[in-house]
Amino acid sequence: MATDYAIIALGYLSHQEPGRNVCAKEISEGYRIPPELLAKILQKLAKAGLINSFPGPTGGYALARAPKDITVADVVQTLEGQTHLVKCLNDDLECIVAGTCDIVEPMRLIHARVQEVLQKTTLEEIQRNCRKPDTPVGASSR
């Protein structure tokens, strides 16, 4: 859920006029995201350098990079850490069926392909295929 919310928030920020900071409450209310969870997500995104955080009454959040320079892999890594399709691909874990398992290599290939897609998919690409903020669900935004 956190990654979903992060991509929604980043998408919203990507639609703002340059120089406009958005408060967490605006995003939370606009998308019905639990405010406490969104605050934690935005803090992680800021710490990772994906967004900038500005304090004060006119503060809020803004993208730190252009949407074309933020990948889904950046977001997943920030919120979920290194992810693996199966536990045996995590070198830190001991697998109890390692000696008899025959899916490690096929899963390694699938994992590499998934990672490649996440690295190539940018926020800009996602936003091209989404409705714009303030467009009713089911209405065309194009």
C-alpha cells in the first residue's frame, strides 16, 4: 500500500505549477490516504531525495527531480527496500530446500526482468496514462 500511495502523491506533485509546494493534508484529503501514513511516506521520499520538504506556513512538498528522472524502482526501493520474488534470491537468508530446489534460476531470470521494468518505468510514463487530478473517475482527461 505504501508504494501505491507514494506513486499517487508523486503523481499529484508532478502536476503542480513550478514553485508551488503542496501540504500533506491536501494530498491526503484529495485521495483519501490516511494522513499519518502519508506523512511517513512523504518523509521517506524526502529523505531519499525524491521530493523536497519545505517548512513553515507556506511550506509543503515538491518534486526534487523531473518526473522523467524518478523511476518506479526508486520508489519501491525507498519504501520497501530490496525486494525479491522468492526468499531464496535474498543472499542474507538461508533456504531450507536449497539443495533440492529447481526454481532458483528461473526465478532469478524473472526477478531480473521485473527489476528492469521497474527501472525503465518513470513517473512521467505513469502520469501520461493516468487521469489528471480533479478529473472525475470514469471521465477522460485527454
